[in-house]
Amino acid sequence: DTEVTQTPKHLVMGMTNKKSLKCEQHMGHRAMYWYKQKAKKPPELMFVYSYEKLSINESVPSRFSPECPNSSLLNLHLHALQPEDSALYLCASSQVVGELNQPQHFGDGTRLSIL
Amino acid sequence: SQQGEEDPQALSIQEGENATMNCSYKTSINNLQWYRQNSGRGLVHLILIRSNEREKHSGRLRVTLDTSKKSSSLLITASRAADTASYFCATDSSSGTYKYIFGTGTRLKVLA
């Protein structure tokens, strides 16, 4: 079992739907990340939160809206997605941002399919 | 562009053999990490090597780092079927952008 929990595991949605992905960790980590991963490709960084504040946005389209309600939770709100957004969305956490000599802990991801 | 390029892209070996995969990167780094990803799962951290280290061991894993060549290798000794997975290197950037960039990955298949 991973220490980072993501829900749902699978999500199928139409292009006009609004849905949210959720991520939770109870390791006391203050840095949380969203990655997008296409099949047979490496994870691509989308967003980084540090102490509940957005610190990095990798020029992600506005149809993806991240939210960090508290130090344990990270959400990714989805609206008007495109078929090319179908991918595995991974959440990760680490102790703090800015100290790069530490591992990231990943959840098992949400498999998203856009119809 | 990707910070890390890995080779081979895919590797198939027999159980008990050693597996070596390589990672090359482009800019100066503070440290390099290796991760494993089983099919349909998240990434699992394997080992971290700092820029001032040349070699590191963890169980059946041996990682080397050559900063002059901007390359690292991961050796898995006495492989097992359970080692079947994708392996990614991840590099930070000494420019202080506080993020990791993952290499292209090596898909390892260990045949029983």
C-alpha cells in the first residue's frame, strides 16, 4: 500500500463534465505535486504546492485547476477536458520544496479517460 | 525538453541475470534519483545519489554517477521476475527551480 492515496482510481468523463481528482497524505509532508503520465512515457510535472501555496505551474491549461485545502489534501479540478488529456494522473508528496535531497512519495494515480 | 534520456528503452533478460540501465542528462545537478514503476501503479523511490558521490549500493541495486559525463547507471544484480517494471531516473536542476525531471525510462522484463 502507498502512503499517498488517490481517488478515484479510474474516471471516465465527457468533454463537458466537471470532475475532481483527490489526493491525500498523512506523512506531514509540506510539498505536494501533480504529474501527468501518458502510456510508455515519463511523468510530466504539472503543479507544485509548497506549504499549501502554489509554487510552480508548468504552463498547464486552465481547464486543470489545482487546489490545496490543507497540508494533507490536494485536489485537481477538471472542466471541459479534451481527448488528449486522457492519461494517468499521479500525485506525489515530499517533506518540503527546495530541499532536493529527498524522495517523492507517489500515489497509484487516477486513470482518466475523456470521451 | 527532457533532462534525462535513458537507454535502453526496453530490456529483456532471464531471471538471475544482471540488468544495467543508463541515464544521461544535460545540465548540472545536485542529485539524481532512480524510481521503479510497476504496471498501473505509482512510482517507488529506489535510491538517491548526490552529485559528490560516485557510487551507492542498496541491496541488489548499485548506482553510479559520473558528473563529468553527465550520466548515471543502475545495476540490478541477480534479477527476479518481480523486478519487471519501468525504471526512471529523475534529476533536479542546480539552477534552483525545485523540481525533478524524469528521464524517458527503461522497460525491464525479467523472464522466469
